[in-house]
Amino acid sequence: MNGRTFGLDSQKRKTRLGHTAIHVIAIFVCLLALLPLLLILSASFTDEKTLAQYGYQLIPIKFSTYAYQFLMNDPEQLIRAYGVSLTVTLVGTALSLLIMSMLAYAMSRRDFALRHVLAFFVFFTLLFNGGLVPYYILMTQTLHLKNNLLALILPYLVMPFFVLLLRTYFASLPRELIDAAKMDGASEWRIFFQIVVPLSTPALATVGLFSMLLYWNDFYQALLFIDNQKLYPLQYFLYNLAQNVEILMENQTGQGVPIPYQSVRMAMAVLAIGPIAFAFLFVQRYFVRGITLGGLKGE
């Protein structure tokens, strides 16, 4: 009996040691992932000359907010760019998640006659596209979306990979729930919004996060279709600012106000990544479950 108890205690100790080792490794990996972000944050608050002399440090050797003051020379335009990005991100994410989830749900229903046709169109656009010139003509000449916020929203409303991902998740839901709801007289809209959507929170939260990142980080659509500075999203505004700072650095004659080139770039990264990092905190509990949705299954 004592030998058996000793064996159980030994097994428990080994299990605890194994769990402790896994936690230590996980913490170490997390710290390694946070290290670049901490270096960027520290560099944005470091004096430009100190940064050039000593390089990147976890703790600023000479603390300075001059990079942020340089960026805040035109606070109205920066705030406007934040507003444009927030509007495009929130509206675009909500609409894209609604449209993609409804499309994916229709494709997952085995009793829907056109599901294979829809799947073909979605998968075809994942592999092929018309090219930049037809795309530009469509947006500017046909849809007349030049200098329009819809030009920043429409291109990402339906992302084929996300649709296929959601279809896989919807197809794994118990069919009996939908059949039971039908027998009780529930409409397709009620089945979708009151049964399917609540059961698919991890998948929807994950795809919503990816869509949010896509909208927030995009500057390519603005580069193509936005000329009005009042409609610049944050990423495109910072991109133009970085280009201007680089030009000023190349033409600097040593007179006038010094330009904190490296620290300004780091400060721009901090300003761009801040809001989306907070958004991740709200969906991170669904992220692990949603990211393991499984492979795309053929039917």
C-alpha cells in the first residue's frame, strides 16, 4: 500500500514538474514575442542622437517625446485619419462578417441546391483575379468610387478563405438542431441568427479579428483610390508622412529643426498598432478555439 501511495505521489510530482516546465517555456516564448514591441516602444521615446549612437535598448538611455511632438505638428489631420480608419474598420468588419457568415452558412447547407455553384465562385476567386487595370477601371469608371470611403470597404467584404473557413465550421454544427427548429416553425433567418450565430461565436470572433486587422492595416486601397487628404486612413497618412520624412532627411542641409527619422518611424508604429492591440484583448478568449477550426473539407 505504501509503495503504491509512493508511486502515485511520484507520478503527481512528475506531472507537476512537467506542467511547470511547459508554463516556463510558454512564458519565455511570450516574452520573446513581446520583445520587438517593447523595443519599438522604447525607441519611440528615445532621443534620435542617442538612438543612432547606442542602438535600440529596452529602456531609453535618454528619454524624449520629440518624435511624438513631431507627429503632432498637425494633430487635426492625425485625428481625422484615426476617425477614417475607425469608421472603415468598424463598418467594414461588421458588414463583411455578416455577408461572409450568411454566404458560408448557405454553402454549408446540404439541402441548398446552389451551394456547389457558390462554392465554385468563391474558390475560383481565391485562385484567380482580373488584374490591377480592370480592377481600377471597375472601381473608378463603373462604380465611381474615387475618393469615396466605400472604395476602402467594398474590396474586403468577401474574402474567399474566410468564407471557406466559416463554411467548414457551420458544416460541423449538429444538423439535428436545425431540423428541430424547422419542425417548430422557425424561419431560416431565425435559425441563422438565434441558433447558428450563438453556436459559432469562436469562429465568428476569429474571422472578425482577421477582417479587422485587414481593414485597419490596409493602405493599398487608399493608395489607388483616395486623393483627398481628408479621407486618408491612418496607415496611408503614416505612409505619406514616412515618405516625407525620408525626403526631408535626404535633403537636410544641417540647418533648421532636426528630424528624428528613426524614432518617428517607431512612434508611427506605436500609433498604428495601439488600437488594434486593445481590440485583440476582447476576442483573445475565442481566438485559440476559433483558429483551430480544422481543415477545409470537400463535400
